[in-house]
Amino acid sequence: METQLASRIDGKAIAADLRASLKDRVDALPGNARRPGLAVVQVGADPASSVYVRNKRQACETIGYASFGHELPADTSQADLLALVHQLNADPAVDGILVQLPLPTQIDPDAVIGAIDPEKDVDGFHPFNLGRLVLGQPTFASCTPAGVMVLLERSGVSLKGKHAVVVGRSAIVGKPMAALLLNAHATVTICHSRTPDLGAITRQADVLIAAVGRTGIITGDMIKPGAVVIDVGMNRDDAGKLCGDVEFASAQVVAGQITPVPGGVGPMTIAMLMANTWDSYQKRCAAAP
Ligand code: NDP
């Protein structure tokens, strides 16, 4: 008998669709209307950060947003960066502010994130927005977990009453992911590095989200037959190839639906950043005198 393989959740196509619908909305704005504006701040020239920043600015240009790039030298002081953040907070052309992480060691990232106006925190990292998310109030949700929710929705996965297991508890992925799933009425379990017998828990998951950063930590024998498996991990294998936290070959013969890496969660992150920027723009336009 032929083995049934999990159907693939095509994040690339879903992200492209989302971006196209945002472009349609920008194209439909009256000619004299202000465009949505995203400020992208980078401190230093970390090569991976430069790629992310370039991709974010390119996405703005394709959709038709104004993108304001601020590239600061690696020895920028915290006071100077905070001064720039305050300036962007006050700039009416800026709907979203993104400070690319990681920051050089002389700068406390919490101080910088905390200085961003929560109304312009399109990354959803500000404690105020994370707090609102946990309370189930409307807010900017961190882009990667918000993107996972869109993938689940577009793939017809219902979450109500399902057991969702999130592996990883970072402030930018695992914790907001768990809050979003809980808000969608899933029963949520969070695992982390101190969780003994990870497989015993992941095997109970109807929906399994891996956000660890370790190649192949989730193998097929750790997955409940038919489960939906979402792989947030973005790792490099020994040959430098991009791969996820899930061992795809063994997982796809057990899971019902699965995201590949690349082409799964990854493309959703920037698409959700663009969606959050649109939401901020609309809110700010509605509030403008
Ligand atoms: P962090 O390193 O901040 O968090 C990793 C989490 O995994 C921690 O909570 C840690 O537990 C947990 N963990 C580590 N080892 C184990 C283990 N053996 N068993 C169970 N849990 C474990 O990473 P991020 O959350 O920032 O990112 C996670 C992954 O997602 C990375 O591969 C990253 O590259 C990727 N990523 C992808 C994005 C995308 O756009 N697709 C965006 C953001 C991240 P503990 O808290 O106990 O240390």
C-alpha cells in the first residue's frame, strides 16, 4: 500500500496572496492620500540583519508603502538610538517602527523596544502589546506567530477544543504563539528546554508548533498521526542548507498537514509585518483630525 503523505501548507503562496491584497488596498487609495509608512532601523552591519532589512524595505516598495531606512553605525549609543525612536514616534508619516534585532551589546534591546510608541509597534514586541495579546484584546501580535495563525486559518484548521503544543517559549515566537492559540480556544501546552520526555507531550498534539532553533528536534515518532505540524525553525544544516526543527522526511508520513522549510512560515513573517503596518495606518488615519 502506498504511504499517504501529509499535505503541504504553502506559506509562500499564502504570503504572496496576502501581499497582493495589501497592494490592491494601497492602489485603491485616492491619489492624494498619504501612503502607509514603515521606518526600519538597523544598527551596525550584521549580514543576516542586512538581508532582513533589505527584504522588509523591498516588500514596502512592492506594495507601495513609504519605507524610511535608518542605518546607524555599530558604535551608536543607546541615547542616540532612543532619540531616533522618539523622533519616529512623533513623525506623522511613520505608521510602523521596526528596530532590527539583535542590537550591539552597548544597547539594551528592552529599553529600545519599550521606547517605541505601542501604536507604532508593528513587530508586536512592546510589553504593552504582548500584555494586550495575553488579555485577548486587539493589538499588534508578533509577526511570526500571527503568520502561523493565518496559515492555520487558510488551511482550514479549526482550533477550538484542539490540543495545541508549542515547543519553545521565547518572547517573540513561543509565548505570543501560545497566547494566540489560547485566544482561538485551543487547549495549549508549552514545552521548553527543561521539559522532560518532549515526545510524550508532542504526541498528544492535534496541532504541533516547533519554535526551537534545533535542526530535526521533532521526528516522525513524536507526532500524532494526522496532526497539523507547523515548523517555525530556521536553521542551517552541516551543508549550510536552510532547514527547520522538524525532520521533514519522517514527519510527512505521519502528519496530516505540514509546513516545509523553506516556503512555510518564513515568508509569512514579512507579510504580517506589512499587514500590521496597514492596520496601524488605517487606525491612525481614522484617528487623524
Ligand atoms: P529562542 O532561542 O529565543 O528560543 C528557543 C526556545 O526553544 C526556548 O524557549 C528554549 O527553551 C526552547 N528549547 C531549546 N532547546 C530545547 C529542547 N531541547 N527541547 C525543548 N525546547 C527547547 O528562539 P526563537 O524563539 O527566537 O526562534 C526559534 C526558531 O524559530 C529559530 O530557529 C529561529 O531562527 C526561528 N524563527 C523563525 C522566524 C521565521 O520568520 N520563520 C522568525 C523568528 C524565529 P528555554 O526557554 O528553556 O531556553
